[in-house]
Amino acid sequence: MKKIETEGENGKLLPDDDFEYEKKLAEEERERQAEAQAKAEERQKERIRREREAKAARDRKIAQDKLDLMKMKAGVASEEEEIKEEHEEKRVLSGKEKLANFWYHDKMWICFGIFLVAVAAFLVVDIVTREKPDITVMVIADDGIGQHSDELKKLFEKYTPDVNGDGEVHVSIMNIPLNDYSNDPTYSTNSTKFYANLQEGDVIMVITDSNTDPGLQALMKDDLTKDLPDNKYIDSDGLSLNFGFLAKELNFDDMPNDLHLCLRRPVATLGDSLEKMQESYDIYYEIFEKMANDLAEQAEELDDKGLTTEPIDLKTKYPAAFTEAESKSESEGSDEKSGAE
């Protein structure tokens, strides 16, 4: 078998012409790669340069905008220096379109503004039109007398002068019945309201009954018999309202015979000094004296026999409360007995 010749002259793998050609191709390839790499590096440098220039331009614009904004806030910027934004040309809106656009964007604030105006108007009207009472009578008796507030107002207004000088006589009836045995949550509110009014020195008159808490009754003047010794309807609790004709006038057919009109004892309060409360007391006393004497005279003229309706029995009216109180008392007594043993 004939051997294939793989070597050229002088023992070389390729002839000189082929070797030179391959060498040239390799050099050209290296040059192309070097040129491509150089171009790539140049493009990279150019990209970096453009990015730096763009960033620098942005930074300059931001800095200029901040400077212009500070100038505007300081009031030193001219119209030419104000920050201007490019906007597309706006379409001129018609009158109806302007209103619709205004309502669409600002309806929440418009409604809020209307609400504030309405509240302010209500407060102003309420203050202007509100009648300032010449006197206030608190009703803490829990026997239904407070449900006849209109009739009570007319009764007291007959004896009340124009104390505040507004040209009219106006009496306020404050119905806040107090009862520790009722489960009605309003009684708790009434208690708070009552004690709050005790701090005001211009509320003197109080209507009570025989079921009024002794601690509250102790706040009332108990020596009015010294001031009105000839009036048989005055006792240690105040002016007894045990008049049959008065029940008819108040339209209170089953009016109990234990109601009393009392006057608070003048004392210094959180709201007023002793001197200020004494001034109020003197005004109320004149009304009280006139009313007490007039009712006594009417009773004598009419030979009034008084009322037949007895005081309300709280144990009958609020049996559950008394049962609970008795159970609690028995339980406490049992505990004390066990502890003693």
C-alpha cells in the first residue's frame, strides 16, 4: 500500500505558500478582533460619557428648579425666572362645562363648606332666638309632676318678674327625676345633671317629694318657718303643694299630697361665690314668698281640703329593686355572721 505524503519540503507539514496564507488569515482575524474590541470599548466609553452628561444635565436642572422655587418662596423671582411647565393647549370651556368641572373636582369641599355654614347659622340663630329664663325650677320628684311642665311654667310665671330685663317673663322647668331604685338609665344621667346644676348659683328652686333622698333634701333650706311663720303650709321641707285647686290648675288629677317647693341653702359653689348665690337666693325668695302667700290665701278662700292621693310607694312601684336590695342585705348579713363564727 502506498504511503500518503503529509509533509512538504524540508519536513514541513504544509508548503510555504499555504503556511504564509494561513498566517496572514490568522493575523487578519486578530486585527479584526482587536478592531472590534476597540470599537466596543469606544462605544462603551461614549455610552458612559453620554450617561454622565445626561445625569449632570438632570442634576443641573434639579438644582436650578430648587433655586427657582426658593426664589419664588422668598418673593425675589421675576416672572421670567418662574418655573415654567410645558402644557398642551387647553380647550376653552363653556360656562356650564366650567361649573360641571368645578363641581366634579371640588364637590367634597363644597359640601363640607355648606355643612359648616349650616352649623354656624344654626348656632347663631339658636343663640339669638333662645329665651334666657328669668328663673329655673328643678323637678327631682319622681311622681309624674314633671310631665306637667307647661302647666308648671304658667304657674310660676304668674309670680315671676322680668328678672333678666329682656321685656318678657320666661320660666324654665328642668325635669330631672331622681330615684335610686329605678333601672332606667336616664336616672343616672339625671343624677349627673342635677349635681352639675348644684355648682351653679343661679338655680335655687327645687320640687321634691317624701321619697327624695335625705342627702339631697339636706341641701334645701329647712328653717323657712322663721321667715314665714304665719303660713301654715310652710314646714321644714319647704312649701307644701297639698292643694286640691292646684292639682286642677296643673291638670294633675292624681297629684300626690307630699310634694314640696324648696329653696336651696345659699353656699359657695364651684361656679359662684357665696355672695353671688345669696343674690340669686334673694330674687328667688321674693318669688317663693309671693307664691306661698297667694296659694295659702286661695286655699283659705276656697276652704281647700287638700289632696287625697297618698305618696307613691317605691316598694310597690319598683318591687324588683327592693327584692334585689333585700337579697343583698341578707347575703351580707349571712357573710358577717359566718365571719363572726
